[in-house]
Amino acid sequence: MSNQQQMAAQTATFWQGAKDSQAIVLTYLPVSFAFGVSASQFGFSPWEAFFLSCSMYAGASQFLVVALLASGSSIWLTALTVIALDIRHVLYGPALYNLIPTKLNLKKTAVWAWGLTDEVFASGMIQLSQRRQQWSESWMLGLSLFSWMSWASGSLLGGLFADQVAHLPKFLQAALDFLLPALFLSFLLAAFERKHSLVVAVSLVVSALACYWINLSAAIFIGILSGILAGLFKHYVLKQFDEVET
């Protein structure tokens, strides 16, 4: 068997990506269900909630969107607010691209890149950092597509059954609020390597301080920038210093 055939045999398939999306799907379903309930309470129909999840697919930001629109806020203000909250997504594509070993297909890339949520991005990073030769765009398509379908279908179900679960227990609502951050954190921990300790520590400290002194939205962006700067410092300054020492 040639090297090319061996690599093709090892490459993860679309259905493997669908299988690997199980953790994301199981987390997205209850959270998106809660979104459907919330959208219904703000006056949106189940199909409007479904359309919003299909077209916008902004995760937890969608809760804010329906609240702003229901309160009479303009489309432009709502859009700018969501962009400010989700500006970190601009960095996800370049971060993955730098690790991808193969040439990308523009049409496929456009599809799976659109589905790059926090959790899908983290899963892709794990695959690329630990099993790079197995990564494929078909695998990424399966991962992102099934994650998206679970979010959209959960939103529709939440809207349809909103009357039956109009008032969720407080402990359950608190658990739903923490599901997405907990899943994302678990993916980050799985991809963590000791050599990245400095970058993680700097990002964590700066984000915590920014969250305390400014606000959460600013803290996310400031934390990302501090991580980038720490990574550049580690790569270009500390690495050169170590080379001089040796």
C-alpha cells in the first residue's frame, strides 16, 4: 500500500465526525431547548426560534438577541451587540488554518467554517494537535453539521413545548447556563500541553482582571489579545534567549 493510500485510510470520515460530535450534541440539545422556551416567552413563534438558530447560530448570544428584539431594540443595535460578544470567532479560522496539513477545498471550508462555534473549534483543535494526520474536511463537516442540527432542532422543540415547561426550576436553569462553558472548558483541558502554560496563565489572569474592572465582553477580547501577545513573546523572545543560553 502506498503512503498516499495509507494516509487516506487513516483520514477521519464524515461519519466519524458525526460520531465525535456526540458530546456537543448532548450539550446543545438542552441549552437550545431552553432558548426555544425563552424565545417563546418573548413572543417568538417556534418556527421563528428555529429560523434564528438555523441562520444565526450564535449559541448563548441568541438569548440576548430575543430579549433585545422583544424590548424594541433596533436590528442594528442588536447586531452590533452580538458582534461585540462574538468577536473572538474571527480568530478561530486562522488558528485552525495554521495547523491544517492539507490544501483546503473552498466550498467545503465555507460550510464547516460557518459552523465554527466554541465547541466545534475546540474539537477541531484537539484533532489537529493530537491526531493531525487523521484530520479531514469531511470529518469537520460531520462534526459541525450534526452540532448545528442539534442546536436548531432543540430550539424548535423548545418553542413547541414552551407551555409545558414555562417555568424551569432555578437549579435546572443554573445548570443549563453552565453547560456550554463547562463543555468548552473540558475541550480546552483535553488539548492543554505544559509548553503552553505561560500563555494560559497570562490569558487567565488578564481576563479575570478585565472582567472585574471592565465587563465580560471586553474581558473576552482582552484575554484573547493578551494570549496572542504572550504567545509571540514566548516564541520570539524566550525561545531566542534559550538558544543564546545553549
